[in-house]
Amino acid sequence: MRIASLLPAATEMLFAIGVGDDVVAVSHECDFPPAARDIPRVTHALLPDGLEAGELDRAVRDLGEQGRALYEVDESRLRALAPELIVTQGLCDVCAVSLDEVNEIAGRMDPGPEVLPLSPTTFGEVLGDLRTLAQATDAKDAAVDVVRAIADRVDRVRLGARDARPVRVAALEWLEPVYTAGHWTPQLVEYAGGDDVAGFAGQPSECTTWEAIALAAPEIVVVMPCGYDAERAFEEAETYAEELAELGVRKVVAVDGAALFSRPGPRLVDGLETLAHILHPERFPQAPSPVLEVLF
């Protein structure tokens, strides 16, 4: 089967269940596993590079108000690659090409490919998407193994944190303006032995204020800007160090939001293990990904 994956998380899933060799096209943001970087790109962003966080937020809002897209599909290249299955998303137009555009393009192709949208809002739905992809690509046995391995790691974390005092956490997905992380992230916080006092499981990420976060009285703030790695997240945290310091928390850390939290794919379990280390280092001495502490 020839597959086009227009969603980084889907690309990771397809490789995880052993059908990476069938992927003939990916989005411009598909960078994991490394083999995905060699696959033809069929999308590009319409926003300029190098924008600061606040500028990027304003640019996204402006395009949305104008009814304009953030991304564009190279239709001619996609046609030439002739996918039988296009995997995309219907959750967030800021994250990837819109589902409407993909459906329109697929409708103009002959033969027309199947379009499979993924729109998870919880950790359980992410695992469900793995099964959905496996069903569509005849890789059910491999998916069973992947889901079982992820579930085993989740169980180990939950067991290790079971009788620990829950740590009050604010997970921040953006800092200008400030957004709390939603969807699956509050669940991961809970599994890791925390209490997410700012976000709501299964609900979209929410724009808030520094004052509202302070009133929630978190003990630890985890800075995980959507699409940024740990080093860029740390830079953002330093830029807003004054606002973070005024929250009165005992610790602020920056993590790789792009790899571990923004993408609803297999590496969310790495994010869980990273959170467990942040919240209860005495029980989880190792983190699978860098954790950069912000000092004031």
C-alpha cells in the first residue's frame, strides 16, 4: 500500500507498526524517526520563519480571522506519488493541513485515495489511533505489540507513583500569550503522580493569564511549547522568567514539547516517564529526554 502521512504523529505510528516502507509522502514537519526525513515532502508552511512566540501567535490569529490556511499541499507532487491512503487530522488547523483541503484534493485525484483523519483528544484515543492505522494497513499484529509495550510502561509509572503525594503542576503549552496544555497532557500528569491544576483532560489547550495560573497555586511548572524542543523551550522560559518567578513555584523546567507532548503518538509514553522524573525524582531517577531547570 502507498501511504501519504500529513501528520507527524501518524508518521511515527506508521513506522512503529512496521509499515514505514509503505510511506511515499510526508508533511514538512515529519522528522521522526530519522528515516522519515528522506521521504518526499508534500506540504509547506505559509508563515515566515523566525517569528518570536508572540509574533507567531498573532500571525496565526490573523490568518484564521482572514479565513486563510496556515499550510499548503503540493497537489501536483502528491498526485505524482499516487498514494492509496492519506492519513491526516481533524483536530487542530494550527498543527497540520486542514481536513477540508485534504478531502478536496483527494476528490480531484483519480483513482481517489482513502482519507483517514485522526483526531485524538485523550491518551486512550491515541492508542486507539494506533489500532485504526493498523487496521487500515493490515498491521494488526504489530500494533498489538506496540500498544502492549506502551501500556506496560504506563503501568510501571502508575505503579511507581501510586502512593506518592500528588504534586500540583501547571503544564504550559505556550507563553505569549500563555496557554495551558490540554487534551492528553493532564492525564499524563496524573499518571506520573501529579495534579494538573491548570489544564483539563480531553479538552483543548486554553489561553489563560499569569494571574489565573498563580491562583491555581502550582508547585511545579513544566514549560512545553507546542512544536519546540527542550532548548527552545528553555529559551522561552528565560524570556518570561519574571512572569514565571512571580508564580512562586518551587521549580520550573523546560522539556521537549514537540517530541514528547504535542504529537499524539508513541512517544507520549516518553513524555510520561519524563514527567514522572520531574515530579518524583526519588522514585524515577532517569528521564528519557532532557529536562532543563530554569533558575531564578
